[in-house]
Amino acid sequence: MVTSDTRAIHREKVERCLSTTGMSIKEWCRLNGVPASTMRFWMSEFRREEPELFGASSARMLFDRMAQTGVETLLESEVFRRPRWLF
């Protein structure tokens, strides 16, 4: 079971990582000694619980846009640039 202290520590790390500009998440994890798998886990947890603060997953956003605009339009757009959080 995860304690509230552990959760708070990881939330703070995720917030610091996401607020860092000019650096990929993978680089941030390496420089800060955080396993990338741990960061991915906590990011997905916080996104699921608080999408308004941590953003919806890119997969969910992509699916919604595909439903609205059609696949052909998306394939021609810049949506498929690799998101910062994707390793």
C-alpha cells in the first residue's frame, strides 16, 4: 500500500519534471536519479485521477480527435510529432 507521504513525494517529482522545459522526461529522470518506469507509472496515475491538472493521455486525445476529424486529416497534421512524455 502506498502511503500519502510516498504519493506526495512522487507527485512533486512529476510536477517538477513536467515544468522543466527544454529537456525530455527521459533526460530529466536520468539527471534526477528517477527510474523512467517509475515516472511513467506515477504520471499515468496522476493523469487518471486528475486529468484537469496533469492532462489527459495522448492516446485519449488522439482517439477523440480521430473521431472528430477523421483519420486522413490527422495523418496530414502535426499531431503525430512525438509528445514530450513519450520516450
